[in-house]
Amino acid sequence: VGRLKFLLDMVETQEEVKTYVCCKQCYSPLADAGNVFTVGGAEGTTGAYVNEHGIIHQTMTIREIHDRLLWYQGSPETRDSWFPGYAWTIAYCRRCHAHLGWMFTIASDNIEDVSEDRPDRFWGLTQASITMHDKLLPATNGTSA
């Protein structure tokens, strides 16, 4: 019984590792890595997209983000959108002001097309501006505060 109690105490105090998509410049945790997804019509979670100036952006698509850690510049724009039916808005890290990528919002005339792989909004973060980072979280023992 003593050994079992000791093992149970060890399990309850173990830390959990969670992976986050973070700003490469200041390491602000922007999203849980589990929120990376493939937008309907895209070939994968990351793609090479070319903007109107010929600059290639390796861009990862993310379903949910810690929105309070970002700020946006400009109004949603459908022109030159990499994702048909979506408008883009430039997104920056609120903490260090690094350009992170874009928030994509579904255009109002496509609202009936919302689905699991075509959400009403998502983010495209450029690989040059993000990094994956593990964070240790305290273990939960099933009790709530």
C-alpha cells in the first residue's frame, strides 16, 4: 500500500508538456500546436504562397489563436487572397510588434460555406516569424479549484 501511495503521489505531481506556436522574436505563445489544420482546398497545413510583390511566404494555417496577443493593421481585403472566399488582415505580435502573418475571415457572401475545414476565420502565420516551443504545465489531479 505504501508503494502504491508513493507512485500515486508521483503521478499527481508530474508536469505535462504542451507545445505552442510562438512568436520567433519574443516567444509569446500564440496558439496551441493542436490548432494547426488544413484549410479546405489547401494541400496541407503549411504552404508556399506568393504575394503581389513576388515574395514567397511559407505559411502555416491555424484554427484558433490567443487573439489578445495579436494586433491587426488595415481592413479585411479580398484582393489577392490566397484562400478563395476569404479576406485577409495583416497580423502582428502585440508584445514585440513583429509581423506574424494574416487573419483570414470568410467573406460575407460565402458565410453559408462555413464548415470544419472552412471556418469563419483562421490565421496564416509565416514560418519565418514563428517557432514551436514546449512548455511545462503543472499536472492536474482531477480536482477543480
